[in-house]
Amino acid sequence: MELPVEGWQAHARRKWALSTPLFKEKFSPSAALMESILACQLHTEDENVLHMVSVDYSVAKDPRAAAFYKEEGNKKFQRKEYASAAVLYSKAASHATYGGEELAVSYANRSAALFYVGHFDVCLEDIERALENGYPRRLQHKVLMRKADCLLRLGRCQEATEMIRSLEELVASSNLVSNTKQSLLSNIVNLKSRVSENQNNSASNSSTCLKKQNETVLPGEILRNDLEDLRIWDENANIPKASAALSARFSPDRGRHLVAVRNIDPGETLVKEEAFVSVLVPEGLRNHKGEDGDRLKFVVTNADLHCHLCLDRAQATVPCRGCSYARYCSQQCMEHAWGRYHWLECSIGSSLLALGVFCHLALRTVLVAGFGNVSQLVKQHHMVPEEPTKDKLHLPPPHVCSGAKTGKTREEPALIEGFDTDGRYQSSYPAVFSLLTHVVHQSPEHRFLCAFSAAAICRMLSAADVQSLVSGPRVLADRSKMKTEVTEERMLDTNILGVAMLHHMLQLQSNALAVTSIQEQRGGDSASIVESQEQVRLATALFPVISLLNHSCDPNTSISFRGRSAIVRAAQPIRSGEEVALCYGPHRSRLMLSRRRQMLRHQYFFECQCHACLEELASNVRSSLDSFICPKCKAPMQGEALLSCSSGVCGLTIPSERLVHQLRDLEQHVSKAVDLLEADKPGLALQVLADCRSRAQGFLCSEHVLAARIEDHLARAHAASGDWQSAAVHLRNSVRNVELRHGASSMELGHELFKLAQIFFNGRAMSEAMETILNAEQILTVHYGSQHELLQELQEMKACLLDLLKVTGSRMKSIPAS
């Protein structure tokens, strides 16, 4: 949800339609951004509309919601669905009042769920949180018993012994009924016995477990312990976070871009950069009310599962003390976020959610950068009207800014936007500010919506002293020192904030990067044997260095993410002097030429001239990967509105609209089959998918993306039924399709091979499993590095196969080819 909710957009459209030509001129490409902000004076009606559209995104603590989620968690716990119970207890904790008993109970209940899924270290953390937040003394024996058990399971025998001693004292001094006390004493005796049994090896287990616990990754240090690249990272002298194998250049037709200064091998890391700023995307987020407006409902989004600062998946989130939305993987991340930006965002969170990710990210960029830095750049670039025909941030003449020794004479450093006088580029706020806004390409109405939204934020903050934007939350504690400030100065500061936000909102359409994560889509117990992985969008972020990379529809790099850090690797050999490019989304393997170029013009304001587009233009050959085939003779269909058989024999003609309708209907049936798989009904899913496959063969080419999806789902359904041979047949078909579409070294093929390896492994086809594992490893290592979780799982499967062969001495069994 990059733009505001529909209610706010509709209100802005009505205001725009009723505006005079003179007012609209203030949002034209020739108008200064300050003019646009000053023109957006909000009235009571506007504030009422914003309040109304924000209601559905309330971030206030709600004891009723806390009680509801706790009870729903209890139901899941009783059914032994411990992972789901833990998520529900997390949602209960986010709505519970800080320091209240409900929060402590939520932590204690979550610790029980985490205990049963084997996350003993995180369980211990939750027990401490429960005790710190006033967990009732009458119930403390429960969590202390669990704590002693966790310590014992982690091999921390000495600590377990001390905890048992404290537990004994607590039970002895308690007023528990006789039966409960006797049961506790019996459990304590059992724990003591287990301590004795494990005493001999507790020291080794303790050191191992303690070492694991102490490996805490701090914000901004996600890449520090990354060992995936065996080569020594040679950082660029002039482009921090980039490899010395790259050089920054400029040309009028390509703008700023990066080129290789030496030959680069596949898998080499080219950029390792943490986002300057990021905002978690609240996909599907609404309040916790049902459709009737009263009954609560259970909805889980990425906002519930990931840290709102570092974006890592969190087993047990720590909620913000002031709002129910923000949550973090640790106390450290919570405090770090509060100090940087959440101190201000917390109280206006519902409005930020309603105004969209771009507005939220623009405000957060200003807060992270610091108002002093922001004010300086705004005054430098936006205090005078902009020229009507060129962007304020248009780049000067080309120069070379190389970070490696090439043996060539280096040109004198000129002033490329974002580079200093020494030709050095910084992953800092000036670099973010230098990203193009494309004001000459964006419509006046879109600019009005952005300015109107930014002005709404400024209006909400205008009641507070603007000095607080400079000094942070500590200044808010002593308002008496600010009473002498002049109103005009305060208004000017707020306007500067508005201009900065508008500047960044206009940048984001063509400069924001989607932070993605590969997540497992699992159904019931049987459907989870083979993973169905999906790349999901977690956040929107700004990466100043990665923004130097131009687009290609057939890129020579790939990008992956660890939390809020991005790693760009060479996906194929790159020759010295060749431009290093990234795909912005439209890829030649997924979209036809006309559609790709249309999308790039709409979002990024350029006509793509990459080698893939030029090759397709020169050959004038339309891609057949997603084409229809003749229902009679199976030859490819050709044409636009009216399709005709290309064989020249049957002479069949069909309106394209009819086949498009058939395709949409088929997609709906495939979706129904997927729902059946997720509901753990593989038998019914197989029936639907078999029918879908038969229908697809009647009018889709075998390489069509939907044909591949059907084969993939058939493999999942057969695997869920335990028919490994049939699963392998269908997934091999999917692998062939993916290789044809994406290439033999593509990330997509690596993922399909990973799934095929799982099927062979579970079907004990050891020969095929080992071969497929090796092929998947080779491909995925290039794109992710050797420490990625997918690679680690492949290595575990390979080790298991080798161990099995050693133990049994058996020959490798094979599944026959289809």
C-alpha cells in the first residue's frame, strides 16, 4: 500500500476537481515544492476525513483485543498447535497495557508454546519478560519450573540446579493446596534426577549452548559474520558498500551507472548495503474487528511475524510500550527504533498507516537523517522556484569515479550528484536526497496527493514544538524552554519538513526498492512434507548505492536480502567495461517486450534500451513462452485481437478475448486446488489439478507459466499423498519449464531443484537426490552465498544421505525417469 487508502485518495480527488486553475498551477512541474506545500492548508473537514479513514488502522492498546487473542491462543495451545498459539499470544502482548498483568500472562503463555516447539532459549527470554512485568506470584511456580526444564535441556546444569533450589524455596513458602504442592515436589525430584544424569556432560553442553546464545546480531551488523564469500571483500575506495571491481560513471543517455573494471565471476559479491531507511509493508492489515464491526477476528500479517526495525523473522516479538502496531525481535531493536524515529511515529501510527508506505517512509527518512541535515538540503535545493524543463537534481557532465586501480589515467573528479569533490559517494542522507524526483514526469494531481498527505502529517505535528524535531523526544519533556519561540519560525520549520517529505515521496516511485523474503507456504501436516516457497514483499526501503545500478530486462546480477540488508551478486560472468545492471521488476522471462516497456515508462519514466529489448526489437519475434496454441492442431496461435493458427493447415481463427477468458477461468480453478492443498486435502486437490492440466494442454503451450504452476502443484499434492514417484514426474516437468523460461543458471531453477531434491530425499531415491542437491547447491550458491538457509538445508540432506550410505552400505536407489 504505497499510496494512501482509497478514502483519503477519493477526498483528494474531490478537492482537486473543485480547485481553480491558479491553484493547480502550484503543482505543475515548474512550481517549487515549497509552493505546493504552502498551498495545502488543511481544514477541519480534511482532518475529519483523515480521522475517519484512520479508524480502521488503530494502533491504540486495546485490553479487549488482548483478552481475545489470549483466549484464541489458549484454544490453539489445547489443540497442540503450539506455533499458532505463540503468534496469538504475541498479538495479545501487543495489545496489552505495558506493566499490566495481561502482558505478563501473555509472555508466560507464549513461553509455554515456545517450550513445546523446542525454542528453549527464546522461552527463557519470555519467562524473564513475564517476571519483569509482574507475573502473579501465585503462578510463578509454573514459569520457574519451565525455566529449570529449559536450562536443563540446554545443558546449563549449574543454572538449572540453582533454579531448582529457588523453586523449592518458593513451593515451601507458598499457600498452594496439598495436591498441587505434592505434584510440584514430585516434578522437582524428577528434575533433580535428570540433572544428575546429565552432570557429566553438562559442561560441554553448557559451553556449546552459551556460545550459541551469545551470538547476538546487532542492528546494522547482519552482514558482519557472513562467511558466504570465500574471496576477501575488497571494498571500493570511492563507493562504500560496493566492490572495488566496480566504477561509477555518467552518460546523458544512461545517467549514473556502474561498470566492471575487471572481469567478474558468477557469485562474486558486488554490493553489500544496509538500507538507509525502511518501512515494513502492512499488507492486508486492518484493525482487529470483524465485518460486523464488533466481533474480533484473527488475522496474521508480516507485521506480526517480523521485527519492524531489522526485518528479521521473530519467534517472540517485543511490542512497543505505547502502541499495538510496532513490535521487535528484541529489547535492543525496540530501543534503537525508538531513539531513531518511533518516539514521534508512535502517537500518529494510525494516520501513517492510512496515508500509505510512501508517506510513512518519507517521514522516517527525515527523522533518521536529522532535521538539521534535512533543513540544510531543503534550503539549498527548494527555497527558489525550480526551472520548468529540468529536474533540480539533473546530473552534470560525465566523469569516472573508480574505486580500483586500473592502470589508466583517472579524470579529474567532477561533481556527480551524490559524490563529493573527491569523487567519493556516501551511503548517507545527501546521497538519498540526490536521487531523482522526476518532477517533470509526475502529474500535477499526483503531486497534489503527495503534498496534501505530507501537509496532513505536518498539521498533526504543528501542535508540538518544532524544536523537538531537531533534538528528539528529550526536549518534549521540558516545554517551558520553548515558549519564547517565534510562531513564524515554527511554521517555517514545519514547512521545511513538508517540503522534505514531498521531495522523498516523489523520489520513491522510481527509487524505492522492495525488500523481499522467501517464505514457506505450508498446508496441513501432510502437505508440509515438501515446501512451496513464495517470494513475499516485506518492506519498502532506500538503498543509495544499489540505486546507482541501472535496469536490464536480462540482468547480469541478482539480489537477495538478509533482514534490511541487501546483497547484490554477479549472476553470470561480467566482462571488464561491461555495465552492471539489476532488474527493476519487468524481466524478459516473465513479460513480453511491449508490457515490460510500458511498465518501465509508467513507473521509472524511461524507454528501456537494454540488450534484451534491443534484441527483441531487432528480431521482431514475439516470445512464445506465454502464447496460446491451436485447440485443433496444437500449433502456435498468432495475432492480436483475432488469433489465427500459424500452421496454415486448419485455418482456425479465435478472438483472443475468448482464450483470455479461458485462461482466467483456469487460473481460478488452480487457486481452488491450492486452497484444498492448504486445507490438507491432497486427494481432492489432485482431482482438480488433473482436470486443470487436461484443460491447459488444450490451449496453452507447454512452456506457459500456468502450465508450470500446475505441474508444481501436482507434485506437492502427490508428495502429500506419499506418491514420491508421481511427484518427481510432475516436478521434473516443472523444472524443464523453469529452465526454458529463466535459464540454466537462474535463481528460479535453483528453487525448483531444491524442491525436487526434497522429493527425491523423502522418496529415498538417493542417487537422484544427491545429483539434484549438487546441482541446486551450485546454482543457489551463486545467488545467495553458502550460508543461506536453503543451502544449509541442502547440506543437511547431503550429509544425511552420506551417513545413511555409511551405515547401511546400501547402493543408491533411483526413481525411474518419466
